[in-house]
Amino acid sequence: MPLITTEAGVGRGLQPITAFLNLFASGGGGNATTSYAPAAQFVTNWNRGMIFDNLKIGIADFTEMDHNKVLFWHEDKITGTLLFGQDFMELS
């Protein structure tokens, strides 16, 4: 799953507006993987999660049952806030 926080854009895949804005407005059309979220983040059904401080493009792998893998390109370290609790409401 891509972890990208950036301007979501106008259109986000709706053509022809997205292609036009991506071409003539420096990527202003966006795409399906960009988000207005202020930080890349995830929460699992195991009541665990993380809010990342990193601003580079990253990817998360949730295929393993006992752990998650996260990689951010061009980063020496990953920083953020770990979330855990007995239920979803304890994560906030």
C-alpha cells in the first residue's frame, strides 16, 4: 500500500481534467494514491497503528500476520507515533 502525503489534486483520475492538470499545472490533477491527510498513517484491526513524520514516499506491507513492514525511500530513519490499545477508541 503506498504511503504518500501530498496535494491530492483536482480530478484524481477523472478524465480529461486530471490529464490536463497533470500536464499543464505541475501534477495538479493528482492520482488515486495521493491524499490530503496531514501525515501518512495506518491502523490495523489488531488495534495497532502508526502516524509517520516522514515526508518522502513510502510503502507498507501488511501481508504478514505477526508484523508489518514499512519502507520510505531516501530516508535514513523513520519517525512517528506508535498507536496501540485494547480497542479502537484507545488509539485516539
